[in-house]
Amino acid sequence: MAYKVNLTESLKRYFGFDKFKGDQEAIISNVLAGRDTFVLMPTGGGKSLCYQLPSLLMDGTAIVISPLIALMKNQVDVISNLCGTDGVAHYLNSSLNKAAIDQVKNDIRAGHTKLLYVAPESLTKEDNVDFLKTVKISFYAIDEAHCISEWGHDFRPEYRRIRPIINGIGKAPVIALTATATDKVRTDIKKNLGMPDAQEFKSSFNRPNLYYEVRPKTNAVDKDIIKFIKQHSGKSGIIYCLSRKKVEELAAILRANEIKAAAYHAGLDSSTRSQTQDDFLMEKIDVIVATIAFGMGIDKPDVRFVIHYDIPKSLEGYYQETGRAGRDGGEGLCITFYSHKDLQKLDKFMEGKPVAEQDIGRQLLQETSAYAETSVCRRKMLLHYFGEVYDVENCGNCDNCRHPKEKIQAEKQLLIALNAIAAIKENFRSDYVIDFITGRETEEILAHKHHTLELFGSGEDEDESIWSPLIRQALIAGYIKKDVENYGLIKITSEGKKFIKKVKPFMIVKDKEFNEDEDFVLEHDGGTSALDPMLNSMLRDLRKKVSKKMGRPPYVIFQDVSLEQMATDYPVTLDELKNIQGVGEGKIKQPYAKQFVDLIKRYCDENDIVRQADLRVRTVAKKSVLKVSIIQSIDRQIALDDIANAKGIEFEDLLDEVEAIVYSGTKLNIDYFLEEVMDEDHVDDIYDYFRNSETDDLETAIDELGEDCSEDEIRLVRIKFISEMAN
């Protein structure tokens, strides 16, 4: 049955708006006509209205299937307030008692209820299915439809059962809605929902008001975040972390630094989560630190920044989470901290999962790391991922466009890549293509006997770092494509075939090099480094004199990062020096500590330096407790691996903590443990290396010491060396 109504009048009557946004009117008309509908609309585009308005205009009750139990009440309250009628919208989920469920069913039977929100788990309950069979259903709306697809960023197995269940309840049109889906995911959703002929409405993914930036994740990431939030004081923001533990820790650190922040994750009870969400909406809290459990469907238009403390598992997740910024069209700053180490952790988490799931997860991670490392316009890269062409050369609102890298000629390399893809029959992914081009005899290449082909190693004379960005930029330029059905297989397009016949100019920019040990300049605010180069040079000279006098390498006196922070913050007392990264009580007690603050004080006096008030990142007690506990355990000569087990942390994380302790100036004796796990000569060799080396850099040590020493062994002896020589 088609409904003839004046949609603009209905929009004004129910929602108070004078006109529709984008495709809203066409989508609603399609639903009213009783046709299956697929809606791909970015966050802030007004997806909810696409099913809310037709539900109010049609006979019967619309079933909205949504995973967002915490937000159903919010949606129901909104609709009830708009209509001024109790019972016009309800939700049915595990939070209701029997009396409340009976009330919902009575309102539906009486014809009062136009919208019923149901969690997929509630939909599977036999009682609910039996009841809904007796109800006139106007249509089914599947919200967050990407949850159906294993290729989506938030796959939920229960979503796979939706189609058989709604078939059992009764036939009615279906509208599937999502804010983020690649071609592969869209195909998967339509196939699984049995709606291959659904009319598609795809809005542009471009959010011009959002600024995208990726920063290296240094040891000072907490301080960087606090600086950033203080620079945007009073503005609303969300910080995403992958682990609940990190969410709790970071929220506590922000509160200790007088930032109104709260934690939000699925491990908290529902009343706490609900209160936190309300406090954020009512602006009693400025910043939410959350896992991805927070934000789906949240109706707060003025979130001004979204920070990713950890790189997300997929670009779809990243896009949806950043999309919660600037929904009102105003400022939206999206800052992501990226570290190779985090990527390795995410990869490790996949071990033990089914092979197919690992394969999907790793491919999604590759896309995310490619986005993080690229020097190409981030907007162009994101839109290409979602199948949208963005022809603008410089978007002007991402870090790469504001600080463009020099382009290099790459037509010769593109021709090598295209010929290589053709030689292996367009049947492999980009990492395999790169292995083939660079002549790596991997197990897979040997198994396919591709090392015998004439073009194997055809690009081995080129700079190896060019191939990843070249393939990604050839994808964006349309010379190659990824097969949607066989995700990741590289195919040559008609444009690519033309290029092989007639080469034309092709320019690319090389990827960024992420050095996680260096300080980062705040790009978005147009700031430049506050480091004082003259003072930094003087501090280095003093360190050299002290190291020569003490017969120890300079880095055991103070690390570079400590000197650089001194040359930025100008500490002129020993108390102030304690706030410098890598300076603890042990360092303060060293006789040379006063020489450094005296030098800084003289320099400030002589050059009329007006010092800015220090931003002091206060840590929370829990971290100090852990450090004290580790020191006490080592004093009692408990094996380090036993300490790690007792604290519930990985051995590598324990070494991080122990290194931080000794680099801050506290002396620890781990000889008892070294005697148990390492050969004495082995310890002496590594110790001598550090005694004679000009750097304590781990990667350099691993290269120098060769295959005889493991990374853990080098780190353990380095701890012994720093403890004895520096403290």
C-alpha cells in the first residue's frame, strides 16, 4: 500500500524542520511505497528520521532492530516528546521487568505504538516472536546494519539471524541503515538480509568540517593529550582507547589534571554508563574516555574533538568514531596516535581465532596502517576506501594537506608494478605483489613457483620504501583496483592497461616515517616547537662535560628527551626538574642535577626569558603503587617473570616499568635474576657494548649484537647498566 501525504508538512508537524536533508525525502518516499531500502549515510546525516517519520505515517508498528540498548530509551523519549503521546514509541529489551513488558504489549495491541525498538537478542526470544506474529508490522528497520557483515568493523553474529526471524514473524518491507560500509560490506548486508533488489541511497562520505591528523605515539602521549584538551578548554570531546584498563587509567589522569572527564566501557554497570552519558549530554562532563562501546547513535551535535589513543582495528571503525565530531557542521578535530607497536599488539590478539577471521582482521589492519602512514590527503584516502572519488588536490583540512610532502616521479615504478601484477595473473594481494617485485623468496612465492618468472625481482633496484605508497596511490588514481568479492586481490583497470601501452607522467608522495622516540610538534594549532635551540645546545655541552668527568656515556646522565624538555619548560629548581620526563628522585640526588638547573636559571636571567607556567601532568596513585610494588619485589629478589604474573601484566610491560624506574634515577639490582637466566659471559658482552656505545637505542643494540642476543636479554642488561652507571 502506497501512502500519499505531504512529506514536508509532516516533517514540520512532527519534527519542526522546514526541509529535508540530502536524500531523506526520497528514502522516506521509497519506504512509504513499500519497497526495500538500503541507506548509507554518514553520522550526522539524519538516518533516524528516515525510519521515524514513515513509522508515524503508516498503519501498524515499525520494528527497529538496534544493538544499542543503552540508547533505546533516549530514542523513545525523543519520539514521545515530539508527538506528545505516551506509548507512541517503546523498546523491548533485557532491561524491562514483566510488568513493563506487559505494558508495551498492551500499547501495541491497542494500536498506540508506531515504533518498537528491539535488540537482536530480544527478537530471538520465542515469547516475543509469538507476540509479534499477532501484530501488523508496517516495516522492519535494521539500524547499524554493518553489524551483519564479518567485513564490518563491529560484526555481531546475532545479526546474521535477523532475516530468518523476520520471515517467521511476517513479511514487510525492510530498510537497512548504516553510517559506514565499503562495497564489500554493502554486498554482504543486502545478501544476508535477502534484499538484493533494494534501492540504494548513498550519501557522500565527505565531512569537510572534520580535520584529520595522525601523530606518532610517544612516551609523552598522556601529556600531549592534556595539552591539547587544555588548549580547547570547555569543549566536548571523546577519547577512544582499545582496552578498558587504559580507559580507566587515562580518565583518572585527566581528572587529576583538573579536566572534567569520565570513563565509559561495557564493564561498567548500566546505571553508571547511563549516568555518564547523561552527564556528557548535559555538559557536566567535558571529556569521555571510552572503548568503542560509547557513541553509537549518540545525539550530541557539538563534540569538538575525537582522539584515538590507540589506532582502531579498521578504517570503518575509525570513520564512524571520528564522525561523532562536529555533527552540527562546526569544528571537529580528529587526532589519532599511531605506533607500530600497537599494530603488532592488535595483530597478536588475532592468534587463536578462526583462520578466516584472522585473514579478515589482518586485511582491515593493513588498510588502517596504510591510512596512518600515508602522506597523501587523508580525506582522499578515506573517501576512496568507501568507494567515493575525491578530485580535490588539497583538502586544506588534514595534516598531510597542510604540510604537503614533495612529490616524486614514479611512472617507471608504476609500469614495473602493473607488469608484475599481470605476470602473476592478477590473483594476489598487495603484500604478495610487493614481495614479487622486490624479489623476496617467501614460502608463498616459492609454492606458486613465481620466483621462476622473468619479472620476479624486477623492482629490486628501486628504493624498497616506494612500493607500498605507490600501490596505494595507484589504487586512488584508478590504475588498479581491489576485487570486492575476493577482498584484497589486486586487478588492473582499463586505465592501467592503457598506461602499460602508453606511459604517462605519474607522481606520488612517499609515506611518513614514524619515529616514536621524538617529540611531536602540535600541527593543528599552527604552533611551532617551543624548544629553545640555544639552551638545548648548552645543556648538551654540560652533559658532555659531566659524562667525561664521570667516565659514563652522555645518555646515562640525562636522555635527549629530558634535555629537550628542559629546553622547553625551563626548570630552575630541583623540584621543577622532577617534572621533567625521565627525571626521578634518584636523578635529583645526583650532584650534577643542580648544575643543570643553575645553568637554566642563569640562561633565563641573562636572556630575560619569561617562563610560561609549567603544564604538570599529575599521575594517579595507582601507577605509583605499581612502581613501589615492583621495587619492593626486586629488593626481595623475586624473579621478574613471577612479578609480571603476580601483577597480571606481560613480561615486556614489566620491563617497560623497570626501565622507567631506573631511567628516572632509582637504583635496582637485578643480578639475582640475570644469574638465573643468562650466561655470565653473555651479560659481560652486552654490558661492554653499552659501556662503549654512544647510544642506548634498543634497535641499534639489536643490530650491533647480532642474532646471539634476544631483545629481552639486551633490555635486561641495559637495565643493569643504567642502574649501575647512571644512578
